[in-house]
Amino acid sequence: MNKYIYVFILLFLLLSCQKENFKGEFDNVTLYYYGRSHSSTTYEIPLKFYNNGKEIAFFVLYSLSPDLENGVYNFNDSLHRNCQAFQHFAFVDKTFYKGVCKWEGNEITNGMVTVNKQGENYTFIIDIIDYKGENHKGTFKGKVKKENYHQQSKVNGLFAAAYIDNHTQWTLGVPEDYSGGITWLSVFSGDRLNGKAVNIIYSHSNPNDFTGVYYVNPNANGKYNSDGLAIQNAYDKHGVQSIQNKYKLVSGTFKVTQVNKPWQFKIDIDVVAENGDIIQGSFDGGEIWFSGYDYQTYANYIYADYYYKND
């Protein structure tokens, strides 16, 4: 009898020493804060999933909340340039992209991640396919560890892009002796589904300096009124060319500050639209795209920094 007990204990010890296979249940998840994506409306959220101290999966999910919204995050095989407000920007809500997310070092090429957050507790359900065609599944339930990512996004404001047009040909109601400038300023964020755009045309005393604090004129009708007041304005609730969601601004201010020469500016927006929406945020990307110039905002920052790293 003692002989059988000895053999059983020996077999148990031998099996216990063998490498434990991953069975699909994560025991630890770290959720990182990185900052806004280059569409500005979404956040880039790195996630690392562990089992027995070993990193199994790495994801970067895009969400309107830095703590992740509930829902299904789907793999995106392309940047979907045709449906973006900005061709260089993708990173739309509830997606993750090719070339970044990995399972045990293998690139993920399809699948989904389901997120359900209740209070401080998260539920993750992962069902993905890697580049080898292998299907991997895993789940996690519980509190996550939260840390800052080793690098932060360079996008600091709500608005991802801005452009300036000097309206030298504007003549509607402008006095014959007017020597100031007429400027059309536009700021954008997001995509056609979750985007914002504010457009405003205003007059200013110095034709060579469009910086300053300017006020929304609720009665703007496209004609010159006085310096510092809007001649024309518009708020597009879902990106550009959204005619059915275009509203006038009824109150508020916007401030244009030069932060570095020659083309770097900060634009602070605090306005109210006629539909009741309050739009508060900044363009703090620095370089503004000017009409007539052949460069565009963030031309050299298409991807987040960690896209080029082996995380």
C-alpha cells in the first residue's frame, strides 16, 4: 500500500514540475494611460494580459474613455481612409489595429475584445486569430492594475487639426477704409461618426496677426460688424461635411496664442451651439495647416510612439 502511495506522490511531483499550459484564464491585467489618439476624440489604451506572471497578450484599444467604454472592440485591417475626417488619422472608437497587438509575440490579425466595466471591476473576453491562423481565447474578471505608459501621446488638446485661411478677398460689408484682416479659422477632431468641427470667420485690426481673443456673434450674417466679433460661424457635430448636424454658435470665445515661430499656435475654444451643445477644448498640437501650403498637421506622426517598439 505504501508503495502505491509513493508512486502516486512521485507522479504528482513530476507533473507539477512540467511547464503549465495556458488555459485561457488571465490572472492579472495592467491597463495603461497613454493619452489621446491622433483623432483626439478617442484615447489609446495599452493593455497587458498575464498568466502566472507571464505576459500573454498585448493590445492597444481605442475608446472614448481612458478607462474603456463597455462594448465590443473589433480588429481593423486598414486605416479606413475614405471615412475619416483626416486621411492620416484613423483610431476610431472600439477598434484595434494591425501591427500592434500580439498574442505571445505573434501579431494578431483578426478577432475581437469584449469589455464590460462595472465600478472598478472589468470583464474582458478575448477571441482573436494570430498571423499563423491560430485561434486564441482568454477571459479576465476583476480589478485591473493601472499605470502610466512609458511614453505619452503628443496630442494634448481635444482638437486634432486646425487650419487658417486669410480672406484677402472678403468684401461683404467691409468699410472702404478697412485696413485690418479677415481670417477663417477651423479646428477638427475625430472622424465622421465621432467628430467635431468648429468654423469661425472673424475680423481683426492687424492683417498680419490673427492671434487674440474673439467673441461669437449670435447674429453673425456673413457681413463685417466690428473687430473681435464673428462674421460667420458653424459647429459640425459629426466631423466635416455633416449638413444634417451643422449648427450656429450662439455664445462664447476662442483664443489664438502663438507658442513658437513660425507656425505653432494654441487655440482654446469655449462656445455654445444653438442645439445646446457646449464645446470646450483646445488645439495644442502646435503646427497649423495653412491654406495654400503643401504640408498638413501631424504629417510625421501618423502612429503613436509605441507602434515602433516591440512591446
